[in-house]
Amino acid sequence: MNQLIFHLASATDAQNLAKKGVYRTASLDSEGFIHCCTAEQLPGVVQRYYAEAQELTVLTIDPDALEARLVFENTVGGEELFPHVYGEINQQAVRSDEVIGRQRILELAGSA
């Protein structure tokens, strides 16, 4: 099995996964992919983009179960490669969805 990857979702987007059986974000329409990260990248992503959030849903995704194409790349320049899912994330690929609150967000952001 490949290394698990993660996606940070709003509660509304995560609920849509349960209702529709697939997960999509605005970035899929605007950029052509869904942003994800590895376990090692998760604290930095939280620190850069979600440090002010009160609550997030962390989707844990099994790359082997994805129906869409997964590419590790850096689209903004630099050396670090991030996992991008080029299509909707099928529900079977989501191994868990953990809601984290403000305290855990602060802990993650502080460990980046």
C-alpha cells in the first residue's frame, strides 16, 4: 500500500462526501485537482492555511483505492512535492474523517 495522504475539509464539504459518495472541492473546478498532503506535510499546511480555523475535518485517503489520478508535484515552485488528486475522491478511498477542533489545530500549527 502507498503512504496515506490527507485532505483538510470544511464540515460542509465532508458532509457532501457522505451524501454524494464522492468528494470534490472548488479547487477541482478552478485548478483541476484537489490539494492533499502527506502526514509530514500536514502541520505546515495547517499552519499556512488553517491556523485561524475553529474546526476542520481531516480526510485520510488511501491512494491505492483512488479512482482518480494522483500526482505528486509542486505547482508553485520549490522542491517539496504535494499529492494532488486529479478528479473527485471516491468514498471508498476515504479511510477516515476526523473532526478536529481549535486546540488540535493550534497543536498542529505549532509543530510545523
